[in-house]
Amino acid sequence: MNVAAPSQLMWALIGLILTIGGTLLEAFITSPPWVWGQNGIQAYSLGVTCQIAAVLLVGCLGGRNAATISQIAYLILGLTWFNVFTQGGGLDYVQRPNFGYLLGFVPGAWICGWFAFRLPTRLEFLAFSCLMGLVTIHITGISYILIAHAFKWTGFASLSVAEAMITFSISPLPGQLALVCAVTVLASLLRRLMLY
């Protein structure tokens, strides 16, 4: 099933807004409900923002085109006028090691949206769609780091390839996997409510 063109534009706008908002919102998880009576509700940081959750959610709900358009718009905004990236914005952001992961939002959103509407709308297939999107984001980010180090781009000298991969791929991965679980459940519920 494909999403109609007017709906795709709506989802692209929603995706852009969610991605910008997700940049500012840190992801947390609560303590298990069975200990709330003893210690109260405790919140623990996942060490990541909700950016990737927004990218994957729009892929699951709006499809590949809407998700891709939203992420292209996000990159254009961040590279031109607005400080929508985690550490600001502007053209000089391309010299940061984490910019490759932002570039990865475009193919990651497309892959997630493609799988989400190719496979049956079941929880395990939505989880697979999100995981494929996340893997694509990390492959793009790691490739960007490797290319930057091979060509000795300025801004990449402070971190070795191994340090950059640990900082931007391995360390945030547990938190991102928790977000994949949350997005999977939310997307499944919303797709049932929206009857697609």
C-alpha cells in the first residue's frame, strides 16, 4: 500500500518538525513499574536524543518518499539558515565527524519507509524496517568518517577512526535500539488507528 501524495507532503512536514524537535529532546526510560511503589518513578537517560526515532517513525507512517523529503529538508535547513543540528548548523558542519550520520538520515529514512510499506504491517516487520533504517544510518556515518580520514579533511584530526566509531556508532547504539523498540510499538498502534 502506498501513501497518497497529499498525505506524503503532510508526513514530510511532520517528519521535519519531529526531527527538529527530536534533536532537542533527550530520550529517557523509566524504572520498571513493579518498583514504583518502593522508589517512585525513576527516569534514566538513554544517552541519545529522539532524532533517530523521528526519522524512523516517519518512515514507518509516511513511507519512503515522505521520510526522505523530510530529511532532505532537515539537512538543507541545518546547512543554511537554522541551528537545527545538535551542535548548531551552517555549512561548516560538514567538517564534523557526526555529519555523516545526519547524511545517513536520508537513505535510512528511505530504507525504513520502503520496508515498512513492502512488508505486512506486523510488529516484527516494522521492527525489521526500523533496524534496517538504523543500520543504513550507521553505515553512511562510518563511511563518511572513513572517507574523511582517508582524504585528511580538516576537523577530523582530533579523533582517530576507532575513537570516532566508538563515539558515534557503538556508544549510542543501546539507546538507539531502545528507541527502535519504542518506534516499532508506536508505529504499529498508529498504523492500526489510521487503517493502513
